Amino acid sequence: MRPPAVSKALRLLLGITVLLALTLFSPPAAAVTPQARELPVAVVEQGLLQGSALGGAHAFLGVPYAAPPVGAWRFRAPRPARHWAGLRQATRQAPACRQFSPFGLADPTAVSEDCLYLDVYRPLQAHPGSRLPVILWIHGGAYTQGTGTQFGGQTLARLTNSVVISINYRLGQLGYLDLDGLADEDRPRSGSWGLMDQIAALSWTRDNVAAFGGDPGNITVSGQSAGSGSVCALLASPRTSGLFSRAILQSGPCSLLQAPSQEQARSQAESFATAAGCPDPRTRTACLREAPAQALEAAARNIPVAGPAYGDELLPHQPSAAITSGTWNRVPILIGTTRAEGRFFVALTQPRLTSDQYTAQIHAQYGPAATEVLARYPLSDYASPYLAMSALMTDSLFACPTVDTARAFARQVPTYAYEFDDPDSPTLLGAQVPGLDMANGHSAELAYVHDFTLTNTPLTPEQSQFADSMKRYWGAFARSGRPDLPGLPRWSAVGPEYEVLTLSPYGTRMSDSFASDHQCAFWERPTLPAVAAGTLPMRP
């Protein structure tokens, strides 16, 4: 067997040879358009890719980073992507992974179990040897829905001179099913195949991003909501050491998105197997592999997954505990939330909440502490019960857990915190409830960082200008680990006073009032019962 370095050299030499052949032996000029001659080509380990120009950048779409997890490879660890002959067209996005709890708004229409693909965006001037910083994006969706194809990276790549990658990974029980007989077939012995997919995508990126002009030694992993929870798991997994250099966590603090224990995950997996019509331990492995994907999705409707489980070789410890104890992959951190995260969830689940319902729900959730909670969030302080519940949910589930997580990071590594605040921000396509102010809700910042395809209205010119400054902050952090740029307000690291950068089109500035604005001293009291984040429809 050839040494790995020799094999890579041979692949590179083969790629150069093929590129020369394409140049020397192409059809006559009349048969080749000027546009075709300008299409970008990249040489990766599996073969040659031809991309396209998109929004002032180059895009390589639908690139396989692992073999299709289908048939006998359903519920198995990802395998290396197959090699291909000739020039593979990378000009169309791949299908989304199977959706296990479709949102009902603008869900992906093209879905498949053959979904382990990624999209790569790079500046027009990038070339092998450019050594540009790399930003790898992990979408959210409660580990059950969503797709990386909804997050274009062409503008972020162009403005920040970075290589941007957006990935798909297996969702629902196809991605997270810790069941005896399935989880024990591969090393590491785990049923968290979605997390394994993310690690496989990171490994593929490290091994191939230089072909696009990226620096394999400077990869930033980033995610939002459940994607941020995935970043928490990647930070805590011993299998990711050295795969990335920085991390960005948007609207998903590790102390909120707690991983289930292996025991909890296995109990849930047993219930799922029974609901899917595969109750017999002697035959359920084959039964689950042969079941139609639609039957698995139907069985999962009342059994939602909670992401990767801890207690195995892949994720030995609860991520938040690993971070607090210092047993994690220490890298600089950028972390934050939107100003009114809870508005999205309340609008989604109970947009016409009444005063009586608000009071009853607080008593049901907080028991003896309900009187104190109602005193902190009295209906008289808000224009509607919807806004009162949104504020309570924002503070207790997002803002204050983010303070807790950021402080744990800041005790060990440089950590930068933000709060997104645009009172006119768009919401998700189809999610707007008439008459409700949903600005600054969960997911509001996505359209400002990505070429996001799921907003209900386009950004205004003023918002687009502000969005460009946000992208430049993200790019500066990916480049150096410090989100500082000439001409933009200085972003200080988290210190004892817990300062955040308030990102707003009406004035970006440092603020030391975040914890008091969100009543974190109250929510940090150990006498208050914890709210189960898993009861929320955490999308996207």
C-alpha cells in the first residue's frame, strides 16, 4: 500500500494531467463557449470537480463527502466518498436528508437518504495555495429537519475572502438511534450517526479544502440552534481534536441544548423500533434497514430525537460538563443570541395566547416559584400575553444560558459574545403571523450572515449594508480568532462584567447590560425549576 502522502501526490499529479488534457485536447473553439472555458475546476481526493460562478464567487455544489448511507449502510457510520472518473459537474445542489418533523412552511421538496453532500463557496481569485480561512456551517432544525442547501455562502466568501462550506447530515432517527444491534456495528460504538457525518465532513474538509484555496489548518466550525448544539458536541468529542481552530455558536448555548444520556437515548430508541413495527430484538436490525423511509418518519412523529447521546466513545461526557471541567477541544469562541428569541416559538405554538392561559402556564411550569416569575414578567409590562411569554422564554431559555455557557468558555479561551438586534428583521418564509411582531426572533440573524433562502421579505439596502458588517466580523474571527476590523466598532472579549457586542443597523456598540436586561441574576437562582428545552419546536 502506498504511503498516504505518496497517494495524495499521485492524485494531484493525475488531476493536473487531466486538466492539461482538457486544455490541450478540448473541442475546437467554436464548440466551446467562453463561459464554459471560465468554469472553475478543483482536484479533490475523489476526482475532478467543475463548479460555476455565483454571486461574485465560485460555487461547487452537491459535492459528496461520504458514500451514500443507504441499503445495508443505513444506520452505519459514514464511509469515504467514492472516486469518480472524468470531470464531475458540481453545479447543482444535492437533495436534503429525509425530514423527520417537516415544519410546514418552506420545507425542502427534494429529499433522499442519499444526502451526504456539501456545498463549497470561494472567492473568484482563490486558488490552491491561497490558504484562506475556512468557515464550515452546520444548519439547525432540532436534529430532525432542515438542510445546508438553504444557506448560500457566496456573499460571505466574497466579502471576507474565505472559503465557506455548508453541509447536510442525517436527521431524525436515521441520524440518531442508539439501539443495541445497530450502534455496536462500527467504531466508535455509537448511534449518533448525524454527529459522525459532521465529523466526516470536517475530515473531508481538512483533507480537500486546499484544492479550493482554503487553509486546512484554519477551519472554523459554526452552527445555529441545533447546529450550535452540534458544535457543542464537536467541541466535547475526542474524535475531533485538531479538526478545527475556532467555533461559532448562534442561538444554541451548550447549557441549554443538553445531550441525552446513552440510557435515555436507548430507551427512546426501543420505543421507536416498536412504533416502526420492529419490536423483536432478534430481527429488528434487518427490519429497520428494510423499512420504507416514510414508515420511519411516521413512527417518529411522537418520538422526537434530542441529538447525539453522551456516554459512548464518540461523546464520552455531557458537552456542557466537559466544557466546564476543561476536558474539551479548546479553541476561541464566538457566541450569541437574538434579542427576542422566544417570539418565534410562541408565535409558532400559541400566537393567540390569552391572559388566563399565560398565568396558568406559568403556574404549571414553575409551581411554588410562579408568583415570583409573574412578578418579574407581569402582563402589565407588555402589550400582550404573547410578548410577555416571549420575553420570559427569551431570558430563561436563551439569553441567560448563553451567559452561563460563554462564561465557562471565557474562563479558558478568548470568547466573544454578541446580541443581534434589528427591530425590523424579517422572519422565516411562511412563519409570519398577522398582527404579531416577530422581529429579532429565533433565526432572525441567519439572513444577515448567509445568502439565506427562507426569509419572508428581502433585506432593505440599509439592512444589507449592516449584514455586510456582520459578515466581516464573522470573517475576521475565522481568520485570526479575533473579530476586530478597522472601521468597525471594537469587539472586546468577555470579561468579568460580561460585555457583549450589540449588533444593530441602528448602531453597533459594546454593552455591559445584557445580563441585567434579561434578568439573569433571577434566572440563575437554583430554586427555580429548569425548563425542558426539548419541549420547544427548536427550528431551524
